[in-house]
Amino acid sequence: MLAADKLLLQSNLKRNATELKEKEFRLHHDNFSAVGTQAAVLAGFAVAALVELDVPAHTSAFLQFCFFVSTIVSLAANLQCVASTTCVSVWGSSLALRGPDGSVLKAVESMFQERRRIFCLFAVGVVAVHSAAMFASMIVMRLEAAVVSTLILAYSLYRLIVYSQKLYTRFHYDESDTVNFDDIFSGIYGSMPSIKKLGKGADKADLEA
């Protein structure tokens, strides 16, 4: 009787702790989905620029080089971002739902570790889109319009970088201060007997513990 009550208590504690961890999993999943969607849009802009922009024959080789390199960098970074978010979301969800005990923890920690790389790829893609738009303005516009458009895009990029740093500072926190459930999960998985073992017949010491 006591062994059954103990197993029930541990099972309820494990379920409740896992539900708390699932909130963090959904947070990462939703963030990756949002970033991946925006990266796909930017990748579409890069493809459209490569296909639709008609570069005049008299354009300097330097401007053509800068434009095409910026566009390709934007396309590559955003496609990598889309692919990374897709793989992390799909495989992370599969691991969390269908994996063995402790899979939710592994999925959440793995998604957290991939977060910085994915955000950096997205940032590179955004900067490259701005750069490509600047060089495209110099290629297809008259001098006056090109200067004004380039200044506007340069100021937009500057404000974006400054604002991003401001938001990062405002929302930044020390990772050591975060709420974690390591002590709970370590206690659960370290002390909980396997159901399979009890089903086959645990020894008397296990049942009386």
C-alpha cells in the first residue's frame, strides 16, 4: 500500500514538473516559428531581387559585386535560419512527445542551445537585406534619389541596431537567476523506480521502501 502511494505521488510530481517544463518548450517553439516565418519572407525578397532586378550594362563592377554578394548573403542566412528553425521545431517536438523519460528536458535544453545561432543568422539576414537594398538603389536610381534612399536605409539600419541593443539590455537577465527545475527532475529521475520493474515484480525491499 505504501509503495503504491509512493509511486503515485512520484508519478504526479513528475507529471506536474513536466507540465511546467512544457511551458518553456512552447516558448522556444513559438519563438522559432516566428523567426522562421520572418526569415522565409526575407529569403523571398532576396530571390525576387536576384530574379527581377535588371542591372544596367554601364553599372560599375564594384556596385554589381556588392549588390549580388549582399543579396546572396541574405538569401543564404535566411534559408539557413528557416531550415534550422524547421528542424529544431520538428525534431524537438518529436523528441519531447515520443522520447523516453527525460526527453522533455533534453528537447528544451537543446532548443535553448540552438537559440543564439538561429537569432544570429536572422540578424545577418536582416543586415544583408538592408545592404542589398542600398546597393540596388545606387544601381537603378538617379543620383539624387539614390543618395536619399541610401541615407534612409542606412539610418534605418542604424536605428534597428541601436534599438535591438536597447531591447536586449532591457530584457537581458543573468542565466544563473533563471527559474529551473533541475533539482526537482534530478530528484524524480534519481529516486523513481521504473514502472516496468514494478510490473515484473520488484523485490520485497523495493516495495517496502
